[in-house]
Amino acid sequence: MNSENFTLSERIVSTSYIRQGSQARRSHEQLIRHLLEQGKCPEEGWSESTIELFLHELAVMDSNNFLGNCGVGEREGRVVSSLVARRHYRLIHGIGRSGDIAAIQPKAAGSSLLNKLTNSVVLDILKRTGVRSVVSCFVVPMATGMSLTLCFLTLRHRRPKAQYIIWPRIDQKSCFKAMITAGNITLIFHCLLSDLCFEPDLGAESILCVHSTTSCFAPRVPDRLEELASLCAKYNIPHIVNNAYGVQSSKCMHLIEQGARVGRIDAFVQSLDKNFMVPVGGAIIAGFDEAFIQEISKMYPGRASASPSLDVLITLLSLGASGYKKLLSERKEIYFFLAQELKSLASAHGERLLHTPHNPISLAMSLDGLQADSDKAVTQLGSMLFTRQVSGARVVPLGKEQTISGHTFHGFMSHSEIYPCPYLNAASAVGITQEDVRLCIKRLDKCLKTLRKELNVAKSSSPVSPSSQEDENDATK
Amino acid sequence: MNSENFTLSERIVSTSYIRQGSQARRSHEQLIRHLLEQGKCPEEGWSESTIELFLHELAVMDSNNFLGNCGVGEREGRVVSSLVARRHYRLIHGIGRSGDIAAIQPKAAGSSLLNKLTNSVVLDILKRTGVRSVVSCFVVPMATGMSLTLCFLTLRHRRPKAQYIIWPRIDQKSCFKAMITAGNITLIFHCLLSDLCFEPDLGAESILCVHSTTSCFAPRVPDRLEELASLCAKYNIPHIVNNAYGVQSSKCMHLIEQGARVGRIDAFVQSLDKNFMVPVGGAIIAGFDEAFIQEISKMYPGRASASPSLDVLITLLSLGASGYKKLLSERKEIYFFLAQELKSLASAHGERLLHTPHNPISLAMSLDGLQADSDKAVTQLGSMLFTRQVSGARVVPLGKEQTISGHTFHGFMSHSEIYPCPYLNAASAVGITQEDVRLCIKRLDKCLKTLRKELNVAKSSSPVSPSSQEDENDATK
Amino acid sequence: MNSENFTLSERIVSTSYIRQGSQARRSHEQLIRHLLEQGKCPEEGWSESTIELFLHELAVMDSNNFLGNCGVGEREGRVVSSLVARRHYRLIHGIGRSGDIAAIQPKAAGSSLLNKLTNSVVLDILKRTGVRSVVSCFVVPMATGMSLTLCFLTLRHRRPKAQYIIWPRIDQKSCFKAMITAGNITLIFHCLLSDLCFEPDLGAESILCVHSTTSCFAPRVPDRLEELASLCAKYNIPHIVNNAYGVQSSKCMHLIEQGARVGRIDAFVQSLDKNFMVPVGGAIIAGFDEAFIQEISKMYPGRASASPSLDVLITLLSLGASGYKKLLSERKEIYFFLAQELKSLASAHGERLLHTPHNPISLAMSLDGLQADSDKAVTQLGSMLFTRQVSGARVVPLGKEQTISGHTFHGFMSHSEIYPCPYLNAASAVGITQEDVRLCIKRLDKCLKTLRKELNVAKSSSPVSPSSQEDENDATK
Amino acid sequence: MNSENFTLSERIVSTSYIRQGSQARRSHEQLIRHLLEQGKCPEEGWSESTIELFLHELAVMDSNNFLGNCGVGEREGRVVSSLVARRHYRLIHGIGRSGDIAAIQPKAAGSSLLNKLTNSVVLDILKRTGVRSVVSCFVVPMATGMSLTLCFLTLRHRRPKAQYIIWPRIDQKSCFKAMITAGNITLIFHCLLSDLCFEPDLGAESILCVHSTTSCFAPRVPDRLEELASLCAKYNIPHIVNNAYGVQSSKCMHLIEQGARVGRIDAFVQSLDKNFMVPVGGAIIAGFDEAFIQEISKMYPGRASASPSLDVLITLLSLGASGYKKLLSERKEIYFFLAQELKSLASAHGERLLHTPHNPISLAMSLDGLQADSDKAVTQLGSMLFTRQVSGARVVPLGKEQTISGHTFHGFMSHSEIYPCPYLNAASAVGITQEDVRLCIKRLDKCLKTLRKELNVAKSSSPVSPSSQEDENDATK
């Protein structure tokens, strides 16, 4: 309420109480002031009360909430369902304009403010988590893959003759498809565990960019960004980094910071949901050159959903920088706990924890014994874990072939044509709890024992495959 | 509650009342059954109670809501803010998988069901609103422009040699940028009011597609889709239709249906927010060939936000097909009302309603008199309307130049290099009310009178431009 | 946001848009200002957006939402469940203080304001609906019965020697129990249809009060308040009116206004849920003497739930006075529609609509024919209607006996020992729709036909009661 | 969804995923089953997801949510504002019926179930927190004071000749007013610190009951319930215990259990908000004789708000018994922390912590020094703490007189006519945090220093009271 209304309230309820109420309101305003002034994630998290007050304030600034507005356009932010209006806090106009997803909307000052502040707060978090020299970023309501595509499309305008992307292989469909969709002829590097090999004789101008990766499934480890970035600088080749869930790891962020310091990184892209515990569907495109990042944001034709921006803003305001840091350090601790537990379990079953000290998030345990027993046993383990509500534990068999958009990958999922053993992945990602680890280890142990028993029975009595009743292999993907 | 729990409840509250309660529950289930069975928009809208019950049911089927789940993956649908969880009804996993935005997610049966049902319900609505022979469609969490880009990128894989898009000019940035972003060399047709001219000597295989438009600002009218589609069929050229806000008009939908019947339309794209009164950020990509539509959906690399799907599903379930039809017929009535009112107002001010009988949504009124008086008066009118909370009334001056991505448009906003007069647009879009029209006409009348007075004063007394204090011209864009 | 924050916002989003946003905010503030200034129900309803903004503003004024508060008391408004906090808009402190339910709370300026404003808005509505001269009222979070008890308890302090209440009989348990609970020896008047009989020889000081009724089930009609009030004035006897659902009827309100004008009414009590379409559990105690109403409010020992106040305030702000009046006039129209339909139905089944022109809400249709056929048929009709989801259609058999708190009523439910026929009640209460009436008439018709058929079959073939399979008689109570 | 709908879903999304979803749903149902079967607070808390699913299930069982219902009664659970409907989870019918607040409602099976289950869960918690032998209880939507009144009114029907209540004095208005409102002539015992004195010569039948207290402000301590209960048994006098915020203290609960074991306790009443961290406005009336508790519940005339029941049910389901126990043990720990901190602070300022080992919640620190300096200093301290957002720290001056309902209390607030020193109260109530204590001590320290300085200045320089500018004394009440 404004001061006039507070004064009127003093006639109804006693002056001293209203004044205290008005002073209390000011402390919320003070938090908002800091945010507007500094554009940074507050150190301490806000209460839900402050957050909702702030969102209400933003909403009343949008024309669809003007009490006297009359709309005769084709896009007026009208909403027919009150369930829908409410869940978006009546912020209906989305973000951006035809020309630029980061642009201000005349009809929606509140949504525009939301958009600008979110980008600013997210930039601050990227700095705090390790990429100190990042200059610009924006949230885009597309997942990591499509966001990478947008970067490649932007580069294509800069380098119309380029035909190749240099890509240290990583076996995740969306990484590969991000390039395919952008319509480039792709050069795939068959690198085992991120070995770097370069083909300078192609001619630098025929190369669209290097597309490297930080966060990934073990046993793969992050690419050696310093070396890649140095080469990119040397040969004048753009460099796009897929940092999908790397914000949560100081190691991944450090790689990017170092890469940019010693060499060239044009943009790095990270997922909102994987790093900030929000719903799937948003990413951050960030970089060290304001002009290039703006060029990407101008490449997105038309307005866009404000939903991912809203989610990440609410989340960061409620956590505060300190709350987010706390989550990250918990994640790190649990990573070591998970490694320890997996190691013990592996040795109890005659397996081993694969040695991947450079992967700060994902771990892998060999499944040699299982493989030895039966071809199907490895995939069956995947089904069993799925059925027992262990989610995210990926089972990788030997020598799988997979064709994506016409290209055939050998040894798919293991990032290599010649990986020597099947294995199981488990990751310590932000938000994981000790309880998750304990339950996972317990159930995994049980599954392995059951499988072993079944296999023994099957061997001794019958030639029929024991896994025939469970064929939900795809469940583990 | 299941039958066991109902039986237990009978011990606590009397049998006959619990039975009636259980029977009442069945009537909600019955509605859900119809939806699952037929995949169509229900004829009558659902109550909020049924909708929320249904969404809760979907949510409990997603692994992030499993009571006994343990997650050791990098993407587990964890949410840190309860505000965020709640506003998404705890549906966190988004839609699609790495390979395909329409694919089913093993971790999220509920979200997958949501995705499939939304696409199915939306398909039904496209049929009911006029495109009877549509075969397939999907909701994509990107606005119309980016969705068109996705279509063009898909076509580029099919037609790697194509360099041109044939595009009857329409002056909306995102339409143009949708092509630019896809990285094509564009051929622009300078057609006044959708005249069609074809360049067969280019060679059909060098043409990526024809990119036509239905809904648009008057005085432009929808393209002659039948003729375009016939030519496309004849020359074997793909045809993508921008049907941005055309679902709300039976005329636009009829054009598409006819085009597909007599010729070739590969895909037509429409905005969710403009047609279904939901927040900005989603579109529907639809077509007549299942395989091609799937190809597009597979072109989107990675998962995507479920937010636009959720919004449109809630909205259509709450309206029902009959409720939506009612909204559309109200829109049509108000279109005639708006035309009548604008015509009267125009004649009172010595202007005229431009003759655009083929544009079923947008109207235009000349501003010749204003232009005659002063160059700045036309743009000043825009500012004045903005300040007076008339949103969406677009003022189009004469001969504006605009450069977008390196291409310069003459006479920008009027779809023509040589449009003879400045004008003002007003549209009757879905959700508009009679009150909107009345207020708009009243305020417009007042603005015109004020401007006239100011101009007269200015002329008689001083050479200084009267509009200097209001330079928010961009506000009208 | 305060002006400082708006200024800061101008640096982020352009000045003109922020100014328009800030101006839009002022229009919400303006509505709040009117409410604070005048304490009246706004003529036009508020949008949900304004209402929620206002409630947020109130909440931040309560100490449990102070950002820097530390609490070391035994009642600090702490809430453990965020579901609970949210549903109360974080207004946790309730209303009133130990000494007075209408008092201001130092810890909760916002809740205090809510309480005061609600009482003030409700008072305005009582005036507008017909009791022009009402002087004071307050909302109490107890249903009508318990609120009447509170009035009687207050009178007992004023009239310690009083032993009797004069009560024109009305057969609703809670009316009777309201007196029993207050611990008075009650004198029951066996009046058919509100005949008034007075016992002046008891001595006025032995009479606690007259307890009269306006709204009631037909065929009973409202008491003749003018005559009762005149006698009360003459003999100096307090007069409490049970106006349970009478606010919705101008006739009931007029009776009270007239009674107070010509005679004496000390307080009149009405239900929140029945008159204002809010959840069960609140009432308004109103009167013409500020001191007496305050005495009642001080009789409530301790704080109380703010929930009913919040509900009625939200409802009245969202309807506005005009919206509420519209609801009331619709109710009146449907009353005549219901009367017409019932009359036709009755005559088609050889029954009649009972002649009760003075009852403005409830109607009754005779069930003589049914009674003639079988004793059980009348109650069976009740069960059948219950099963067919016709709620609120009360079936009243002949000569039912009921003992409440030791007192036996003959002909219970018919307000009379000697009512001549069984009947069925239906009412047109606020919020009823034409569809309700149509469905009710259709189902009632079907039930009567089915019953008739069953009875004929039973008569012709077997002596066994046909109603044995349906014994949910209590369902109709 | 029912099994039919799950089967239909399998056609849309793959069988194995739907089955897992359906199985996940069953785990929610399982929790509900346990609740229905055992009527006890679950050991582990439920997720918000389960709670909301359950509340939705209850709501669809109420007739106002029946899809085919037609209502022709005067109370149909219609709600006009969707904000209101939503915040009550569409449970509109309240609890109870005309005759009994614990009765089942035919129109509202869901609300009836809610009511029964809440009472049952709350009973379980009373047992677990120490009153093992409690037999029956119910939640009533009135605060403690009015609930005590209801008990007294019930007793009056049993003991029509009784004129006295024996009441060990406790200086809280609502305790006193609870008796006044019930209309009894009260005998007040001026007992210092709960000394018990009995007047057997009054005649037991003239005594309505003994009204004792457990939880209270220090330096008062809980009454000696064992002795009182024994005397009540001996003389056949009913005994009502005000256990306002005693559920949170095992000591208070133990006193009640012991009292009932060795003597007579008819009912004990406790606040919902103070013990369960829900909004103000509900209480639990409990006892050891089912018939008497039912008699009280039947004394409440009419339906009642379900809001407090809903709040406490949500809260207890979300905490679980273990979560609630954890809160209580934290409270206990902080009690000792607060005592330690207050003691240190007191000695630093030349004051002392009053010796009240039997009060398990509230503490008191003397203010002798302050009093010695100035009469006003003590009340000024109260104002200062209020202004500095220390809430709940009660300052009790010497020899205050207060008249309530005609009775004058000397030494009001100190429970005694002759308490020797002024003091300040602070309590460790459920939900308090270490941070609350730290802030309170810090601010209190600062206030005392400031006061001391001001007093010294005032003494040395001027006779004018320095406190004149702060006179919000009532703020501390």
C-alpha cells in the first residue's frame, strides 16, 4: 500500500501498529531495492512472502492486468482459465519481442523486468560458481540441445562457408542432434576419453566451430578445454561448450574460466533444470563477448515463454547465493560418499569402480562378471533397477550400435568404439541426498544377488534365457 | 481413492453417503475415460475440480513423485522451491526425449500422457475449427517464429540444395527472421496485398519452400492458399503456412483445408497464445502427412518445457469444444461491431475504413487527414493511445524504412513499398469484449480531437512541433 | 513497489513503460483507498489481482511475516505447513483479543485491518439489502445457532432473573438448541404458521427475550416482526431475530427494518454461508444499538478464526455491491420460475403447491396422494431424490415425533402439531440456477412416476413393502 | 485413476511405464488406507503430493462437487469466488449438523470423513504426547476461551443449581471471561503460585466445577492437578482443565494423565494454534468419558467451520508423529538455552532469572533495577521491545489494577495481589528457533543499556520523563 493508504489505515487500526506494519513492508521493499540496484542474486534467500509480493508487483505492471486497459490487438495477454492465470502469477506476455528474445516489451513492463533481472541474477550465479569473467548471458526457454542449435545457426551467419564441426564424441543423442538440426556437415572425432586430435588441413574457415563438452557420463571425462580453447584461438575457430550440468561442479566451471582466459570460448550453454532444480525446458546461453551473445539472442525469432525464467528466478531468490552454494557443497560431499559406497559394492561383487578422477559428477562401476555370465544379464539389470524405482542408474552394455539421423555409432553410450567393458553409471547431481545413495546401493546389491542366483539356476537347469520376462530395456535409457 | 479405501471409509461415515461419494468420483473418472479413449476435446468443459484431480493423477505417475524413488541420475526432476513445484502441478520432467519432442519418457509416464493427450486434443480442435483433413500435429514450447524455423530446418535436410524461400511479403519481423535464422537465402516477393508471382526458371529444387500467411494485419489479406498450394503441387515445392492467429477464424482454417485439398501444404504453424488465450510461448505444428510432422518433431534436439502443453490442455478441458466455439462466434460478432464502430468514427473524422473484406480479424482506418496536417501527428497518435491504455492499436505511418538482418524494407509495416496512405489497425481477436471496442472507440475519438486541436493551435501560433514531449513512438509497435 | 524501486526499474526497462506500470499500480491503490476511506463494499467488484495484492499487503503487516521479527511468546503465528500458510494468505493471527473479538491486535495490524474492514463492508451490505438503520455488526466465526447462543448469554448478564424465552416455534434443531445451550428455561409457543400469542402475566422481567424468525421452510412463513417488535417495546422485552438466510430476501430485510422502526429489535443474526456463498461456519450479529452489539462482541472470550471474515471479504470485494444485487435479483426470478414449475408438476400428479405467499424463499408441494397409497412412500421419495443427486429437497411426513434435549416435538419438521398434509420443500436460495430447477423438476417427476408404478405393482401383487430395498431415510434430513 | 483408465493409458504410453505409474499411485493409496484403518497420525509425514491428492478425493465426495447435482435447498455449498473455493480445497459444507458438531453430514461424505479423521488423529497425538488414557476428543472451531465456556455450559445442564467455579487465579483475560460468559457466579481464589485452598462448606452441589490451569506465564506454575483431581473425586465436583498450550510440554500432559489416574478430570481443553502451529481459531476438547465429551459436542448448536480441522489435519499429516515429536524436543532444548541466556543477561544487568523450575515453557527475569530508577521505565521497556520487533516478550509492572467484567484484579498480570517485583516474560514455545533466542537476547540487552543511559541522562540533567515520546505500552500486552 502507498503512504496515503497507510495513513488511512491509521484511522482504523491504531497508529503505532500500522506504522510498524508499514515499516515491515519497507523491509520487503528494501530487498527488492537491492535486487534492482545490483542485479545480483541476494546473499540470503528471500521468504516466499517477499517473492510472491514481488511477483504480484511485476504482474500489475503488465497491460493485461491494467484495470482500465482496452485491447484491440491480436495478442493482448488474455487468459481464459483462472488456473492458468494463477499458475503464471498473471504474467502472460512472455519475454522478448519479434526481433530479440532479450528485448523489452512495451505492453509488459513487469515481464520485461522479470526477464532482465533473471538474466542478471543468473549471470551473477555463473560468476560466483566459477566463471568469473563471464560477460553476458540470457535464459532461453529451450533445453540445452536446441539452445546449442541456436548457437550453431548464429555462427552459420558469421561463417557462411563453414561445413564442419569438430566434436569430441559424446554419446548423448541431443548433443549430436543439436548439430544435425543446425544443418551442418559434421565431423565426428572418435576419441576415447576425450583425446584431442585436430585436422588443420581442412582450412579453418571451413570449420564452423569446435563443440566441446564438460559434464558427461563416466568413464568419459570433461574435454581438455584449455587446450581446445588455445587451438581455437590460434586457428581462429569459434568454440561452443556444452556445459549441460556443469554449473553444479566447480571443476567444470573452472575449466571454462581457464579456457576463456588462455584461449577462445564463444559461448557455453547449460541446462536450467539440471543445475537449478527447476522443471525441464530452459537453458542459459552465456559468453565472454556481449555482442556475440546479443547476436544469438536476436537470432531467436519472436517472443518466448517466460516460464523457465520465472522458475529459475523464484528458485534463486528463495535459495539465495548462500543456499545455492550449500546445495553444491552437499552435492560434492555426496559424490565422495557415492564413490565410496559404489567401490565397496563393486568389490563385494567382484567388480571395480572405474578410475575416472576427472569426472566430478558421474561414476561408473564395471559389470564384467555379469557380462561373462550372459549377454542379456546386463540389460536385465537395467530393467530390474527401473522396476525397483532406482532412477538414473544407466546400464551400458558392450558394443551397442545406434544409428542417429543416418550416422551409425559403434559402442554407443560408451563414447567410444572400443570401450573394453560394460558398466553401470550413477551420478551425484545437485539435490541428491544420502538417502538416495543408500537406497540405490541397497537395491543394486539386491538386484545383483538376484541376477546371480537366477543365472546360476538357469545355467544348471535350462537353456532358456532367464531375462525373457523382463524386456523393458529401453526403460534404462 | 480405490475401492478398498472406500470400503474402509464406510466404517467411519455411513455406507450410503460414502457410496454416493464413490459414485460421484466415478463421474469424474468417466470424463477422464472419455478423454483417454477418444483423445478428443470433450464437448462440454470440465470443472476445475475434475481438471485438478486429473493433473494430480498424472503427477503421481512421474518418478519424481514416487514415494520410494531413489535417483542417481543427472536429471531426476528434483525441485527445490515449493512455489515452483506447485505451479507446475509437480509435473517436472517436461516432454519428449533426446531424440524426439513427441517421445515417451520412461521416468515420466504422467508427463508423457499429458504430452500425447494434449497433441491429440489440439488435433481434434484443428479439425473442428475447419481443417478437417489434418492428420498430425504437436505442441512445441516455442513461439510461432521459432517453430517456423524448425520447419525450414527440417526441409533443409530433405532439400540440401535449396537456396530460396518464396515469400509473399508480410511485415512482421518474426516471420522474416524465422527464415533468416534457418540460414536460407531468401527471395522476397514485393507483392501488394498478396499478389502471387512465381519464378519457375529458378528451378524447383533450388526452392526450399513457399512460405505463405493467413492471419495478418489489414489492409493485407490472407494469401490465396488454393492457388499457391496448387502451384506447389504442380512444381513439387514444399509449402509451409504461417497461420499465426488463424485458428480463431473459420476463413483462415477453410483456406488451409482447401489448399491441402486441391494442392500441397506440408505444414501449418499456429500460435498457442493468440488462438487459445494462454501465456506466450507455444505453437502447434500441424500437417497432412504423419511422417513429415514426425520428422519435424524429431528435429527438436532434446527435451522441452511442458508448460505450454499444460496451459493449452487445461484451457481446452475447461472450455470444452462448445465453450471454445462460443468464444469464436463471439469474436466474429464483435468483428462486425468493431467494423461498424470504426466506420462511423472514421467518417466523423473525415477518414475511411479501408476496404479489406477478406481479412476476417484485422481492420484498418485511414489517417490521411492527420498526415496532411503534420508528419509527426501520425506517430503521436500511437503514443497517445499507448498512454491511454489502448493496447494493440497499431499506427502505421507512410514510407517507413526498416532494416532487418541486413535486408531493408521500404514502407515497413504496410506490407508494401507503395502503400498510399497511413492508417491505424484494430483487430477483433478471440477474447475481445464489446467493452474493449467501446472504450477503444471512445479514447480514439478523444485522441483525434485533441490532436486536431493541438495541430490547429500549433499552426496558428508557433512553428515548434507539438509532439516533442511525447516520443514513445516505439510503444506502438 | 515504492517510488524508489520504480525509479530503479526505469534504469532496467525504459522509463515510459515503467511509468505506465507504476500508474497501473496506482489504480489498484486507488480502489484500496476507497475501501479504507469509506469502509463500504465497492460498487463494482475487484479483480482477483487487486484482491490478492490487497491480501498480500495485509499479510506483510502482521508480525509473523516481519522479516526481522524474533518471537519469544507462546503465540507467535508460526505455521509449520506451507500449504496451511498459503491457504490463509499468511494471515495467521486470527481476529480479536482476549477481551473482545472486535479488538485490534498489536501483533497483527494487517489481520486487525481485515477484521475491521470486513465488519464495515458487511454492515454496508446489510444497509443496502434493506436494513437501512442498522448501526453496528460483526462477523463471528460460529454458525447461526452458536451466535444466537452468544446473544442469549449476553442478555442473561443484563437480565439475571429471566427464565423464559418466547419463541414462535420453528422446527430446526439448531434454533431450539441455541436456547437450550444458553441454559434458559424455554417457553415454547405452539403456533401454527406464526400466530402470535403473548403471556403478559409472566412478568416481563422473567422473560429473557423474544426469539423470532424470518427465513424458514414453507409452509411456515416469517414471523410478524412488526407486531412482535411493538409488543417487545411496549413490555420492555429484548428481541433477538434469527434471520438465518434472510439477507438474500428483500422481504425478510424489510421486516427487520420495519420491526426496528416501529418497535424493538436488539440483535438479528444471519448466516454467512447461506447468504454470501462462502463455506459454512460464520455468522453476522447485527443490531441498532452500538453498545449492545459491542457487549456481545466482548462476550466472546478470546481470539477467533479469521477464516470466515476472510472468505466473506474476498467474496464481497470480488462481487461488488452490484454483483451481489445481481445475484439476489436472479434468485428472485428463479423463485417465481420454481413456483411455476412446481405448480405444474403438482397438478400433473394430483397434488398442489401449498399457498404460502409470505415465504419469499421456500416453497412446499403437498404429497397427499403418496401418503394415501402407503405410509412409507413419502420417506421413500426422500431417499430416491437423495440417490438421484437432488439435494436440499426436504420431504416432510405427517406426524413425526422428535425429542430434542428432553423436549418432545409433535409433527416435527412441519412447525406445527397439527399440520394436515405431508409435503416436499424446495427453495430458491442465492446462487441457484435455472438448470438446478429444471433438473430437480425432471428427476422429481421421474421419482413420482416410478413410485406410483411400484405402488401399483405392490398393491396388485404382494403385501410386501416395496420400499424395503431403500432405507436411507436419514439421507433426506 | 481407476484401473480401467490405467488400461486405456497403456495404449497411449507404453505398458511398463503406466504400470509403474499405477503402482506409484498405489503407494499413496496405501498411506491413505493406513490412515482410514487405524485412525492414527502416521509415523512418518506425508508428502504434499499425497496430502493434496487425499484432500481432492475428500472434496469430490461432497455434494457441492457432484457433477450432476441439482440443489434446491437453502444450504447447498455453493461458492461464488474461486479464490475462496480453492483455499478450502472445495470442502464447503463445514462439519457437523444441527444437533451435533461431531455428526455426519448426508450432503458431505468427504467433509464428514475429514472431521472424523481429524478428531481421531488428534486423539492419537494427545495419547502420544502423554495423556495415554484419554478416551475421546473433538476439534471445535473456537479458541480455547469459548471452548471452555462450552464445557461450563454443558456442566450447567448437569448441575442446574451450581453457582460457583473454583479457580486458582491466572491472569489471562480469556480464562476469566470464559467463566463470565457462561453466566456463573465465580469464586476467585487469590492463590500465590497455585496454592490450593478449598471451601468445602459451600456444599459440593453449589460448585459447578474446579477450573484449573497447566500452561501459564512464569512465575506462575501449573496447578497441582493431582491434588485438585483427588479433591474433585472426593467431593464429586467436576473438573475442567485449561491446558491451553500444554500439549507441547510432556510435563503438562503428564500432570493431566496423573490427575485423571488418581482423581477426576472431566475435560481438558487445548488450543490448536499454540500447540500445532496453525492459524488462530480452533481448540481440542478432550476427556476420559466418551459420554461427557459427546454431550459437549452436542451442546454446540449447528454446523461449524471445517477450517481449523483442515489446518490441523494437513499439519499433522505433513509432520507425521515423528516430525511433531522432533519439534517438541527441539522446543525443550531451546527452553534450556533460553533459560541459560536469560540468566547470563540478567546477571549482567544486576537482575535475576526468577526461580520457576515447575514451569516448563515460560521464564521470567526480574526488573528490579529498572523499577528502582523510574516508574515508567518498565513499561517503556515493553514499548522498546515492540518497536524492535521482539514479539511475545511481556513486561509485567508492579501493582497494576485491571477491571474485567466488573471484577477488579490487583497486581494484574502477575497472578497475585502481592507479587514482589516487576519482571519480563519470555517463553520457549513450539516452533521457536535458536535464532529467535539470540536476536531477543541481543535486542533486550541493547534496550536495557539504552534505557539505563537515558535514565542516567535524565537524572543528571532534567526532571522531564525521557519516555514521553514512546507510549505504546499496550503494545506489549
